[in-house]
Amino acid sequence: MFDKISRSWTLVKASAAVLRSDKELLLFPVISSIATLLVAATFMLPVIGLRLFEGGEIGILGAMVGFAFYLCQYFVIFFFNTALVGAAMIRLEGGDPTVADGLRIARSKAGVILGYAAIAATVGLVLQMISEKAGFLGKIVVGLVGMAWTAASFLVVPILVSRDVGPVDAVKESIGLLKRTWGENVAGNVGIGMAFGLITMLVVVAVIAMVIAAAATGGATLAIVVAVIGALAIALVAVIQAALSGIYSAAVYRYAVDGIAPAGFAGPQLQSAFQPK
């Protein structure tokens, strides 16, 4: 347990070193979050107006709208993640990327990003439909399948950034790299999630305590102000986690292909981050 925590913190520090060099990389997950909220709001109106999901039955129209929603959401997420990873790749190669550089890379890959979004949307919709009809054990199985898909697609975005391949080939190559190099258990990515899960929990506890104290001393107005500031702090933690995860995936791909850890990532750190089965 302590080894996992130590390794997680090592990975966070190494990724943070890259992020400190290019703080503008934080803009990509921020823009992505805003865009996904806008997409969700856009789809919310027809869903409510047409009552597509009332009664627990999705139906053909509901499935079509659900697929379109997944497609748009995934496209936005993958587009800005591609921009983030592309900029991180430039930094790992010794360059000095800008936000424009990342967006340029993402725009050049828009077609394959859409194709990969369609694959992910299909997987997401199918798993969602199965989960709604499955019992308790079925939901656990669906969750495990979802985790397997996440692991299989871990390196897809760095592959799309670095190579001129289609989305299907990118998924196949991602699976091949993970199997050949570290197995299927992406412990490093889980480690970053564990570290930021702990940080988020601590921030949430601190915010709740401050809101209660503010309500007791300054009334409802002060409590609302503190709550808003706390919500922004939690959102900032999520943004940093997303940026670090993107940087880490870029570094892992470089190491998997070249066998050389990029600057800021010692070889043994990456080797120990992925334990073979």
C-alpha cells in the first residue's frame, strides 16, 4: 500500500515538472470542460422536451440521441486531449509549445479523432444499455469491461498524435504496446488517480468545514461565497489531474516506443509504474 502511494506521488511530481514548464497546458482541460458542459446543455433540451428516457425504455430515437451525445462529448474530449498530448510531446522533445501548437495538431487530426470518438461512443452506449438491464453482478461485469476498455485505449491519443494511422489501428497498437511492454494493468494511471482522489477528498473536507464555519460566523452570504470558491478549488484539482494524466500518457508512449524515458521521467519510475501480470 505504501509502495503504491510512494509511486503515485513520484509520478505526480515528475508530471508536474513538465506542467510547471508549460502552465498553459492547463487551458486544454479547462476549455474541454466548458465545451462538454455546453454539449450536455444542448442535448438536455431535446431529451427533456421529447421525454426520451421516461419509463426506463430507451427506444430507437433515444438510442440515436444517446449515440449522438456520446459522439459529440467524446469528440470534444479527445480533441482537446489530443491538443494537450501534442503540446506535451513537443515539450518532451525539448521544444517550447504554445496553446496554438496543440490546437494546430488537434485540427490536423480532426478526422481520425472523429473516427475514434465514434468507436468510443459505440462502446459507451452499448455498455450503458447493458448496464441498465443488468442486475447487480451484471453491473460489476460491465464496470470491469469498461475498465478493460480504458486500459486498452490508454495510448490511443499519443499514437494518433505521433503517427498517421486510423482509429482502429491506433486502438490495436495501444493494446499491443501495453501487452508487450507492461501488461494490461496500467498501474501508473491508477496511481495518479489515487493520488488526486486523496487530494480531492481532502479539499472537499476542507471546503465543507470552511462553509460550516462561514455560515456560523458570517451567515448565508459568506457561506455561499466560500462554497463557490471551494467549488472552483475542486475544479482546479480536476483540471490539474487531467493535464498531468495527458502528460503522463505522452511520456509513457515515448518510453514504450523508444525505450528512453523523456526528460523528467527516470526509466525505473516508468518501469515500476506498470507491473506485468
